[in-house]
Amino acid sequence: MTRLDLVLPLYDEAEALEPVLARIRAVLAEIPDLEWRILLVDDGSRDTTAEIAARLAEAEPRVVLIVFTRNFGKEAAILAGLEASRGEVVLVMDADLQHPPELIPQMLALWRGGARVVEGTKRTRGRESPGARLGAYLFYRLFTRFSGLAIQNATDFKLLDRQAVDAYCALPERNRFFRGLIPWLGLPTAQVPFDVPPRSHGSPSWSRLRLGRLAVDALSAFTSAPLQVITLVGGLVFLTSLILGGIALYQKFAGIAVSGFTTVILLLLLLGSALMFSLGVLGTYVARIYEEVKGRPCYLVDRERSRGIGGDGY
Ligand code: UDP
Ligand code: MG
């Protein structure tokens, strides 16, 4: 018997929840020798997701519900699900049917074949605006370049062996990037490419700003290269100003000066912008240190509204 836990982070998925579970059930029913649980993590939804999920969890012990006291973000929801899981294999998937449950048998087969991590990778990116596409392209190029981890087509649709789950949960950091940290573990990995279907309903809950922040977080979590780039830029700017300064001095002593006003302005602008930029980057890292040092938990569970945590509901 294989025990499989499915982790579904939920944020305002009231409409999707029941159809998604029905589809997952249909797939799981076909797999022999499988005991499964579904761990629903309600990430502070503003709609009736938690109520619907509670009904489902009460009707069936195999459905467990963890309710957050507020919206802590998808990363926290994934972590909560992984921490509550006990199966020897755990699957993390979105609840908007963008991660087709029909791939589960194939993923399980690869896991049985020895892969400790089986990741669903995007063959196509689904429908997206050119802006979003460019943003994603730039982010993944930068991330791969600096972290040395290739995650271009990676998704959060991942099947994890117990070893991977335990390693992930044991990581001390608070600010997590699931998609980057799992490859970082370096466990034997297999890939299952799939086409991302459009969302089953509603719109993605990530604003441009939030995605941008996620990108900065992810990059600064995996590389301190920007800090080194700054030192380099600082050095170059300093060299330039030395040369310009030399020229200005020469002109002054040669008696052909005064026209140096432009140089001054240029220097000011250059230095000013370089300084501001570096302060911004420094700030990013200081902020990270601050986040980690505070040591706050990644999420808080609303005990009263949750169902079946800690029980053995397979
Ligand atoms: N989600 C979450 N907390 C959030 C935002 C999203 O748990 O703050 C969940 C959401 O319910 C869904 C998954 O994360 O199951 C992916 O969200 P979405 O489809 O909005 O993102 P995308 O498909 O663009 O990655
Ligand atoms: Mg989605």
C-alpha cells in the first residue's frame, strides 16, 4: 500500500473546489494499492472556500482541512500542507485545475522508478499577456543565471518523496520559494511535461506587483550576486570619476577650463543614481535578514475551523 497525501493550497477557490476534488477522486479511484488523503489548506480566503471545505472534510475523514487565520500566501499554505502530511509520498497541486490530476498515475510510476522528486513542467505557458510572458522570461533567465538551478518551466505541481518533504520542512528559512528550493535539495528528479490549461474559473490572484515582489524575494534568496555587481559598478563609477577629475584638473591648470559644468552635472547624476541603486539592493538583503531574524512562524492555523489535523484519516 502506498500512502499518498495531496496538498491543495486554496485562496478564494469556492467555485473550483468541488469540481477539482471530483476530478481528483476519479483519478485516484483508478490507481490500485493506494491509500490517499487530501489536505486542503485554506489560505485566508475571503469567500466561502473554508465553509465548503469544512463540509467536505466532515463528510469524509480522508479530507483534512487546515484553515489559516488570514492570508499568509501560497508558499506558507504549501508548507503547512507538507508539515501536516504523513504519507510516504506527497503531491502539491493548484486547485484551479491548471495542474491536471490525470498526470498522477504517471508521476507515481516515476516515483516508484526511483525519482525522489517528480515535477510537472510547463510545455506551453497557457494564455498570458506578452508583458507577463516577458516578465516570466526575464525572471527565469536571471534566476537560472545566478542560482545555477534551471527552473525555466518549473511549476509548483510536484510529487515529493518523504525524504524530500522532510528535508524541505527542516530548512530553517522563513521566506520560502518552493519552486527553487526543491531543485536545490538535489534529489533524483524526473519530469512530466504538460500543457497548462486556462484557469477553470475566475482570474489568477497574483497582482503584477506581488509577482514582482516574489521575483525579487526569490532572486535574493538564492544569490548575493547583486551585491557583487554593486561593488563592480561602484568601482567602475569611481574609475570614471577619477579620469573625469583628471581631465578637469588638467583643463584647469592648462587655463582652458570653466566649460566643465556638464561634467559636474553628469557626475552628480551618475553617482547619485549608483548610490540609490546600491542602497536599494542593500535594503533588499537587510530586509531579508530582518525577516529571518524575527523568526516569526510562516503561518497560524485557526484550530476551530480546521478539520482532521493529526488524525489518521487514510
Ligand atoms: N493561492 C494561495 N494563496 C494565495 C494565492 C494563491 O493559496 O495567496 C493558491 C490558489 O488557490 C491556487 C494556487 O495557489 O490553488 C495558484 O494560484 P493562482 O492560480 O492564482 O496562481 P498561478 O496559477 O498564476 O500560479
Ligand atoms: Mg493558477
